[in-house]
Amino acid sequence: MRKYAWTLIVVGALASTGCNQAELKKALADAKSAEAQKDSLLTEVLETTQFVTDVNSELAKAKSLAAANASSDPGLPGARKDREDRKAALARVQSVIAKLNESESKLAETEARAKSSRQRNARLLAQIETYKKTIDDLRATAEAQKADFETQLAAANTQIATLAGRVDTLTTEKGQLESDKAALSDTVVNLTAYKNTVYYAVGTKDELMKKGIITKEGSKFLVFGGTRLEPARNLTPESFTAIDKTTNTSIPLPRTDKKYKIVSRQSPTYLAQGVAKDGKISGTLEIAQPEAFWSASKYLILVQD
């Protein structure tokens, strides 16, 4: 009933002065229009109240979004994620500033209508002034946040560029290390193969002498002196059969009906079986202790009796 009180007062006043019917209708229409204008202005002010609440919420969300992952996930991925969060926060603040500018314009229009209203409402105008100040304060806060986020984004871009440079350097160094590791591995393999490779030659005295593997040492005159078979002074792998001493510990001899004598520096002591008391071997040469056996020389020479 309150909203029509003023209208009834106007109508009563006009009736008591004896106005005609036309004037009464006009007065009534003007009163209703004024009341509607007042309702419209009040609605706009209430909308501003909700807007201020929403703006405060948006600013809080922007600040929270920017800080959400500021210290998590270190390194280049973390820095990029942090930058994207700050971009999103900056976009929120820029949207808030645009809304504040728009709201300020609408509030100025509302104030102008309130001042020109026939029902000038001092309380409503005071509330509009309060909201104008609130909007100015919110805009100042939003502008400060915007400047802060822009500074942080610039720093984030610098950080990302630095981290990306470090990643490129580390990638290059890693590639070089992998290359060096592969080269070292190849070197180790080659050195191991070289260390474990040994050579043997088996044959008759004539065959081995013809190949330059053995030679006669000493001299004999009548019944004095004597000669012995010795390895040649310059042995080359090409005249021998190569084997790996760690995996090849058995060497089959060409003829099972013959005996063979070691004329190189290896000792029969390190053989497993098939060695006669005179040190001669038949069947298969079985090496019991490869390291010790081959330590004297990597060239093994067996001469058939």
C-alpha cells in the first residue's frame, strides 16, 4: 500500500481544490509515471549492488588463479603453466575493468534521471554517490592487479626464455655425452676384444718353418752343440688362427694319432688333460687356466712330432 500513498495524497489534494476531471486524470497519470520511474531507478541501484559483489568475487578469483601454481611443478613446464595461469588471471581483470567502465556509464545515466525526476530522492542519490566511489575504488584495485600481472608475465617470459636456453644447452650436452658414451663403449668393446684375442698355429716343423712361424736356433758341429725350434722373432696374426681366450678353452688338434709339442712360451702346467710327462699333447688341447696360460704370450705354436 505504501507505494501508492503519495499518489493518493496528490489525488486527494486535487479533489479538495475542485479540479476538473481532465486535470485529475493528468495528475494521476503523472503520479503513476513518477512512481514507475522511482521503481526503475531503485532496480538499477539494486543491480549495481549485485554488480559490485560480482566484481569483488571476480577480482578474488583472478588473484587466486594467478597464485594457484606459482610454486608448483618447477622447471620449464612449471614456468609455462604459471605463465598461462597469469594470462588467464590478467584476462579476468581486463574483463572486470571493462565491466566497471560500462557500469560507471549506466550509473551516470541513472544519476541523471534521478536528479531530473519529479520525485527527487536524496537517499537514492546518496546511494548512487556511494556506488560511484565504490566503482572507482574497484577500478583502482583492478588496474593495480592488471599492472602487477603484466609485470609478472614479463618476468615469466624472461624466465621461460632463460629456462628454454638451459634446456637447449642441456639437450646438446646430453647428446654429446651420449655420443661420448657410445664412443667409450665401442672403445671398451674393442679393447676387451683386443685383450682377449689370442692366436694359435698347429702343423709339422716344415709347414711352420715355411710359414715363418718357427725357426731353428743354435748350431751343431759333429757331435758338439745342437739346435732347437723357437718361435720366429716377428710373428704376425695373419699366419695364425684367432680365438677368444675367455670362450675358447679347447683347441682340437689336426691328427689324433700324433702328439704335439708346445714350442712357444706357454706352460703345459695350466692345461687340463691329455698332457704326457714329457709335456707333449694329443687329441685336444684343454686349457684349465686361460689367463695364466696365455700370460706368457698371445701366440701359441704347436709342432707335430
